[in-house]
Amino acid sequence: AGLLYESLQNKILTLPDDVIVYPGHGAGSACGKNMSKETTDKLGNQKRFNYALQAKSKEQFVKEVLTGLVTPPQYFPKNAVMNKMGYANVDEVIAKGTQALSPAAFEAASNEENALVLDVRAAKDFAKGFIPNAINIGLEGQFASWVGTLISDLQQPILLITDEGKEEEAVLRLSRVGYDNCIGYLKGGFEAWAAEGREIDTVNTISAEDFVEKFSKDNTLKAIDVRRKSEYNSEHVIGIENAPLDFLNNYMASIDRDAITYVHCAGGYRSMIAISILKARGFENLVDVTGGFSAIKATNTLKLTDYVCPSTLL
């Protein structure tokens, strides 16, 4: 960060204000914090409004840029090695990953290859029915980032469950972050599996309104908030503990397997990921709070911590 500050001062910030800036990363990226969703800007505007460029010294700049950052996702350094050493041909990766498998062949491949079953449907569809032990990371969210954070082995064989026509998109997006070992997808999707009478699982859900009513009557109710620590610190329901999804393994031992535990994130995407992982590890008494913290807050019922501007929100 110190070297970046020196480069900014000596080179970049000396350029004219009308120089166009193209960001290397988008909003929500794990590469930094407070990144704009805009795809271009002018340097003069960045000088005026970019929080990091308001620093008056190297020490202040380093503090502003680094405060609140968590450990980078485990796939970052692995991808750097791949970029240096080489990787598989994308056409071959797609051809292998888009092999259509019948339910019987899908089950056989899962057992023979010790494959991870990755269900990329929307959280609400996953909750209604899924193949036992499947992990849900929906395509409509920060798919690649969460795959890279939560699946540690880039060579892990992966079997996909997708909505019809989304197979190639899923394989390609996995490949972009180094996961080149998709070995096929379930032809006909989850519906084909269920139609054969094969075993399925579901996720119990509860509306934010019903959860609030229960929590108001019983403050011993067990609930966890799987948002990032910075989001939780910005504002959360008093009495609900934080178990960030990206560090879920660290918190797993503290979750009571025997007690009903309600799980929420900001809107429902990450809570379903967390529940799918926990259910695959044998946790059964989990309930997803539909709509997450946003819906809970909208009820204007439960007591929240004082709001703190999420200047370190990642």
C-alpha cells in the first residue's frame, strides 16, 4: 500500500483531471473495499470523491486502504500461479463440463469421482428441493467469488445442477476462477432427479415477520447472521451472533446441532449457501429467514445496534 501511495503521488495524480480511469475490479469484489459500480470515471472526480485519495500522508493512506480488509480468498494466490504456469484449454473444459448425465449416471459419477455436487439454481428454488449433500451457490449472485472462497481444491471434480440452458455459463464462470474440473451436469435438472423418485432434501424457511414475532417472544432463540463482519458491525439485530460465511468453518463447532437455528444474511443468497454447507455436514435443525436482514429491519420491530456508516464494508 505504501508503494501504491508513492506511485499515485509521483505519477498518476500528476496527470490531467480529464484522464479517463478504468477500474480493474468491480463493486463487491474481494480485492478491496468501497469500490464503485461505475465502469469508467475521470481522474479529477476520483481526486475529489475517492475516500483513499483524501489521505494527506502515506501512513494515513495505508490505514484507510487496509482497515477492515479480511484475509483474501484462498483462490487468489492459486489463480496467480495458474496465470504464470498455464491452464487448461477453455474449449476442452466446456466440452467436459457440459456432458449431459442421466440421474443414474450422475449418481454414479458422484460416487466414483468423489465429486462435489454444486447446485447453481436460485436460493428459493434450492430450498424447495435439492439432492442431499449438494451445495447451493446461485449463478445470480457473486457466484465465482463464493465458489473460490468456499471450495478449496481447484482440482475438485464438480457435478452441476442448473436451470435448463445455464450449463455452459456455469462451467465457463467456474473456469474463469480456476475450477476446470467440471465433469458433467444433470440432464433435465433437479426435476429429472425428483421424477425418478430419488431421495431429495429441502430447507425449512420462515418469513421475516414470523421470525421477528418468535424472536420478540423468546430472546433465547438461536440465530446466526452470516454477513461479513463489516456488515454486521455496521448494523445488526441485538442478540444475534455473527458467523461470516467466508469463515463458516471457524464457527461450525459453536452451532448447536440439536437446537433449531435461524440463519440470515442480507437478502437470502448467502444464508442458503451457509445452510447447504451445514446440512452437508450433518446439521438438520436449520431455518432460513426469507429476505434476510433487509426484511427483518423493514419490520421495524426488533432492536438493532446503532448504525455505523459502513466505510469499511467489503
